[in-house]
Amino acid sequence: MLEAALTYARDHRDRHLTLLIDLLRMPSVSTLPEHRPDIERAAGWLAEHLRTIGLSRVQVIPTDGHPIVFGEWLGAGPQARTLLAYGHYDVQPADPVGEWHTSPFEPTIQGENLFCRGASDDKGQLMAVVAAAEAYLETGRRLPINLKIVLEGEEEVLGPNLAELVRRRRDLLAADAVLICDEAMADRETPQILYGVRGNLYLELEVRGPAHDLHSGTYGGAVDNPFNALVHLLAQLHDPVSRRVTVPGFYDRVRPLSEAERALLAQVPATDEVTCHLTGAPALAGEVGYTTTERASVRPTFDIHGMPGGFTSKGHKTVIPARAAAKFSMRLVPDQDPREIAGLVESYLRSVAPPTVNLIIHNLGMALPAVIDYQAPAIQAMAGAFVRVFGKPPVYMRSGGSLPIVREFQDQLGVPVVLTGFGLPDDSAHAPNEKLHLPTFYRGIETLIHYYALLASRG
Amino acid sequence: MLEAALTYARDHRDRHLTLLIDLLRMPSVSTLPEHRPDIERAAGWLAEHLRTIGLSRVQVIPTDGHPIVFGEWLGAGPQARTLLAYGHYDVQPADPVGEWHTSPFEPTIQGENLFCRGASDDKGQLMAVVAAAEAYLETGRRLPINLKIVLEGEEEVLGPNLAELVRRRRDLLAADAVLICDEAMADRETPQILYGVRGNLYLELEVRGPAHDLHSGTYGGAVDNPFNALVHLLAQLHDPVSRRVTVPGFYDRVRPLSEAERALLAQVPATDEVTCHLTGAPALAGEVGYTTTERASVRPTFDIHGMPGGFTSKGHKTVIPARAAAKFSMRLVPDQDPREIAGLVESYLRSVAPPTVNLIIHNLGMALPAVIDYQAPAIQAMAGAFVRVFGKPPVYMRSGGSLPIVREFQDQLGVPVVLTGFGLPDDSAHAPNEKLHLPTFYRGIETLIHYYALLASRG
């Protein structure tokens, strides 16, 4: 059964690539309303595909936002293990479009890589999960486990609707373990299991000064400039030397890092040199007292994403703009709570703001951080699958990104979450020229075929 | 001769308004290449109009940038005084267009005001200069002085071409005094003569970090964020408490403010209350130790105009952008030199920048500051004209804006520059809903008719 499935997967790589390309062509950008039809189309396509490979109860579940695709195969019987496999079919926007070397939504193979927005995050990975199931169903008409697949369309916008479904439909989603394939390996030869995720708090700080734009010749020096005030406010949120967030109370709930965990994280093979090479950064930077791996995983962050307002075209307009804004986010770690942090940030900003401007603070999204016991059998079964395909056990890391659904699965279903994936660190997820390394995609399918078998016996 | 001209002006207000409306309809935005045809059209229209009222040697002088319109009437003879009257027919961009209550380039009369981009800055004012000349030429076929009119199309972009012409064609432009009508009165009843202008240095600071945009989950905390670095750099240029520029050496050449000049400036009727009302600012702000009038005229400034880069659309994209930029300018005062200040700013920024980013500093424009001896006869003649029309002498102020041509006229022609105007403080020059107060426009024409006569006898 296992061998037949593996052989099928190797013989049908072209089919799985073709299916992925079809899915990638749909620009299912969840944050842009104009792509709503593409979201609908991708959801419908996925439901049809799950039906085709033999899943039951397949449905496109409408929500207040983007729909959720569900399907299951429960033929292993009530005594067998049940795995809930999660993926997301929505993608990040393609901008800045000018920096792509290929058309962002025209899947293009160059060498071993497939370039397209969503190739790695997460369409390639969710299609690996489905392909592994197909390999069993096409060769032996059965899987070694019961499998439920749930695919959301709001991961990139921190949408609340899958969490809502998890809370409302525990009957539908109940399982013995959850698998989330939406992450990168440590490098091409080193698999990785993530035993946690950072949370997130995404704010927009708007500073309002004069009622309308003013001439900086007439009023410069006399009327406060909202951008001048804004840069001072932002500079006061983050210390440039310690590189710590300076909001009082911000670190109060951050769990101290144990020596055991430091030792575990030290096994992650990333080096500063490799990270500089991957990113092109002139030099790395981060919180004093922590390694690069720790800074990118178990420590909170502060990042400004963009600063709308004023005059940003070519040329020079000498204007004091009526308003200036900054979009910024903070990655949070256990046990920080984004709601509490939002309150701390707002109080602090209001306490340091000058009386010459007014502040408006918009909360654009929140996600809870999580940690997972990586020694749970369902997770160690995945470690075993990696050994079979990659010849070595995975490293254990905490994800620097935010997957709020991890915490929901933990809290609502009460089962271990296997957070892993077959992306690579140079996939440029969320950036121009996102790609999927195809040999790793195919190894991913085989790893999942092994995983379904190992979970049946050991999970 | 004087009375006939005044009567003509009063009888032809509708004609002068209609002509101004025709000129305003041409959106001669000098900073936007797509408006180049409108620039050409406005220049041609003005040349034709100068010919119509009886000027000689009228020409549209091509330059490397936008053309200069010239015309003269030298019938007063070589013994008479010659005035060079300056204006600019280019205008600021209309954005943010959404904040206009009328269409920005459709002149619209509401009550006593004419709304249109350029109505006050400077088309209304240059047309007053021309209308006053027309009043003499139509009624007595002669002016009491020789008059040269020069109209440039690059004032709003700090273009170099008029200065080039002044240097190259002193023969064409030679005069006994220069009149620049491009300023505002202190209020509706208080005329104002500006005895100086601030200089300007407009820079764009670009901060480059990683080679491409990165996912802030994967790299947040480990790779420096160009916007994080940029806000710290900007915050270090300007102290939020003293509100002084913190670049070493910045104030070294600033002339100390004498008690006599403080007393002169104290006569300017602007109050903080009125300025708050005009601007809608919650409270005024400025350099410690100076009055609002002083801060807006004789002291240098620092203003951020916009911060291009990163993600500024709706929604939330968790990106570490590859680059971030800030457009900012500093108004300069005698004897600061923008070239020297540019060097100081660049050295300082490079000395405080972290090694985790690279800086690129673009110089987008420079203008020299100037001071003028307001007791010169040609300036006191204008004071006399104001007394005749407004019933009181003007206040004396230094302009907070930058008119680099003031310094060029001083240095190249060696004559006094009469810098004044008939705008009002609430005209919203450079902002949405720019307007011209029509009763003041008509009083301006009469003041200029008096000025030409007084200059003949006293200037």
C-alpha cells in the first residue's frame, strides 16, 4: 500500500505539477476586493478536485469573508487515527509588480523552480497534501488513516472565519492531530518542524495636524508637521541600539528562553552569512543578547511596513500634509496577548504625543502566539517520515510568522498541531519572485505518503 | 493720467476677471511632465496678451525647461525709471484632488472669492501687474515709467532657467528696481512688504536594506527594516522639544536676530489664535525662544513632505520593504548656503546611519535665502502706493517661502527688489481650494497704478 502510493506519486509528477499550475493561475489575493472572483474560482476548483480524488462531504462553506473548502475520507474506520490537514488557498498581493522577473500570476518554470505568487505559500504545499492522499486512493482505494482537509481563503488577511468554524463545527473538524503544511525547511536537505508561531498585532497610526495641507514656506516652523511628529512617535516605539520595543510592559509576559530551548534552536543550521546571502541585507540586526535564530522565532519584533500620506510622487512639493500615517506590526510571542499589547501601545503613544497633533490608531489585525509540545507522537511520526525521505531527522524551530489558527486548533480541538512544510528559505514568500523548488515539492509528497502510514501506526 | 488709469481699472473689472479666468483654465503644473502642453499654451496666451495691451519686443523665450515670457514698454524714455516686473505662470499640482470643493482647474466664483489652482499663486497677481499697465496704455497711451515684464514657468519647481537668463541677458532685463507680486498681505486691510525670503534645500533620503522585500514573519527581528532605520534617521535630524535642526553646524551661518528687527516683526498683526484658525492646527509649535512670526520668517525649518516605499494600500501586508524613502526640505535663512547645508546633512546622516542599511541622498532642489533693504526708495514708493489705496502703511516681514530669483535679481542686476502682493493668508496657496479674494485683486490693480506713478517721481 505504501510502496504503491510512492510509485504512483513518482509516476504522476507531471500531473501534480499541471494541477498546481492550474491553481496558481487564479490570482486569489485575499486582501484586495477586486480579486474576490478569483478567490471564489479557486475555492470551487479545489472542491471539485477533492471530489475527483475521492473525498466525501466536499463543500465550499460560505463565511462572512472568503469561503472555506472542506472534504474528508473516513474509510479507515472509527478505530483509526484521524488527521485534519490544513492549507490556505489565498495569497499575498503581487506588488511591487515591477520587481518580478516573470508575470506574478503566470506560473513559469525556470530550472528546478516554479515561479508564481502562491507557489510556496501555500498552494504548492496544500497540493502536496492532496497529492499524497490521491496516491493512496488511486492505488489502493484507501488511506491508512481518516483524513479531513480544510482549506481557508483568509490566512493572509488574518481573517476570523476559519477560527469561527473551528469553534462552531468541532463535530466536522474533530481529529487526533492537525497537520499544517505552510512552512519552509531549514535548507534543501534539512527538514524542519515548527513547535510554535509568533502572534501579531498590526496597527495603523494616523497623525492629524492642520485641517488641510499647508504651504511649508508660509507655515513651516510655526505649524507642526504630522510627518515630523509621526517619525518621532515611531522612533520612540523602538530603540535603535538595543533594538527592543520601548513600550512599557511590552515584555512583561514574554516567556524567558530556557537553556534547553536555546540548545534546541542552536541546532537550526541557519547562519548569519546564509541569511545575509538570502536577503541581500548589508548586515543583520536584531535584539541585543539573542542569536539570529532566536530573534526570528522566540523574540517579539517591530516592523514598519509603509507610511501613507503627503506627497510621494516625483518632483518636489513643499507641503505640510494635513495627515500622515504609518502601517506597522509587532510579532508577539507566548504569552503576549495582542489585545493587551494594543492597549499598551495606544496608551504609550498618547502619553508621548505632542499637543500639536491628534492621533487615531486603527487596529488592522491580531493573532495569538502559540507553543507546541514537539514530543507528541503525532509530531514524532512526522519526524520519522522526514528520516525516511531526507535521511535525517528534522530540526526543531519556532516559526517567526503568525498562524493564528494554530492556537485555535490547540484550544478548540485539544490535539497536537504538526506545523511543517516543504518551502525553502529562498522561496520569497510575500515578496517578488516567489517560487517553489520542484524537487522538494515531489519529496514533500513522498514524505506525506510516509506520514499518513506512520501516523496510522504510531500517532 | 493717474486718475484716468484708475477710472479705467474700476470700469474694466469684468474684463480683468474674464482674462484671469481664461489663464486659470490652463493647468500649467510645472512639476508634472503631462502638463507640458498646458505650460506652452499658457506662455503663448500671455505673450499674445502682452502684445494686445501694447508691449514691444514680446517673446516666448525657450529654455532647457519651461519657456519665459517677456515684453516691455520703454516709451518713458532713457531718463525715466525702469521697472522689471516679475511673475510666474506655473502652478502647484492640485493633489489631493479629493479635498477640493470645486474642480481645481475650473475657475469658480463663490461670494467674493475666485477658486482655482493658481488663482492667488501667482496668476491673479501677475494679471494685476499687467492690468495696471493696460490701464495707463489704454487711457493715455503711455506709462509714467519704462516697464519690463518677465514671467517664468518654473517657480514651483525651483527651475534654474530664469536665473540663467538673468545672468546671460542683463541687457534685456536691466532696470532700476524689480517688482515681485507673489505674496500675501498680512490681512485684508494690512498691506505687507517682504524684505527677505528663506532659501530651501529639498532632499530625498532613500534607505536600502535587503535586496528584495521580505516576509516580516520570517525575517522580522533579524534583518533591519529600512523604514525602522529611516524613522530613526529622520528623528535624529530634528529635536522634538527644542524643535531645532540637530545637524552639527546647521545654525553656524544664521544671522542673529537684532532687537530692532524683532520690534519690526512684532508689528505684523498675525496672532497665534488667527494662525490656528486659518490652519485648523490643534496647537502651534516651533523653535523655542521665537515668536510664531519669527519662526515662520527668519528662522530655518525642517519639514517632511512624504515617505514613499513599502505597502501603503488598504489592508495589511506584513512586509519588510527593500527600500524606504523620505522627501523633506529645510527652509534656510541668511547666510545659510543650501550647498553647504546639503553637505552637512549628508555627512551627519552617514555618521549616524547603522551598518545594516545603505543610504542614497538625492538633492531635489536648492534656493538661496535673501534679505533686502526695505528703506530703498523703490520700496518706499510701494509703501506710499499702499497708503493711498489701503489708508495705512504696510507692515514689514520676511517671507517664509523661497523665491530664489530674489537673490539672483539682487546679485545680477544690483537693484532693490520690491517683494509684495495681494494674496491673503487664507488663500490656500499650494493646498486644496486655493482662491483669490476679488476685492483685494481689484485694490491690487489700483495700488499698482499708484506705484507706477510714485516710482516715476520718487523711486
